[in-house]
Amino acid sequence: MYKKPGLKAQNNSRIFYGYVIVASAFCLQVLGLGMFNSFGVFINPLASEFGWSRASLTGAIAFAYVVAAMASIFLGRLNDRFGPRFIMTICGIFLGTGYALMSG
């Protein structure tokens, strides 16, 4: 086949950077959504440990869903303005800080 001068063969030894982004976004989604969606597993242990009612616990998670829905409108506008890299960085920092505060 005819090869154009000056073109080099593509180096396929490295992982495509898009796959790194997809894997990072997947991990953040699993951590962020996993916290909300696994809450039902912890209702009875939390109620027995702290003496809270199931109604107060489910009310708290319902409030968190409402706040997340309202924040998504604001974050969507910020995402359009600043781009997803900035927004994911800031949200990842907040998520990590929240997990660190909850652990200790």
C-alpha cells in the first residue's frame, strides 16, 4: 500500500484516555448513587443504634433526594458554563470530604 511521507504508525501500547475517563466516571457514579440507593439496608441498624424512628430516617433520605434534585438544576447550568471536568472535580472533592466526615 502507498504510505504518505511524514505519517507515523499509531502507538497502540497505551490505554486510550477516553477509557480512563469512563472508568473514573463509573467509579464516581457507583460511590455517589450507591450511597443513596443502599440506604434501605441501613434503616434497621441505624434505628436500633441511635433510637431513631424509621419515619425520621426515611424522611431524612427523602429530603436528601429533594435537595439532590434541586441541586441538579443548578449543577447542570454550571456544567454547561464551566464544563464537566471542573464540575466533576469539585463534586468529587465534596463527596470525598463528606465520606471522610461521616467516617470519623
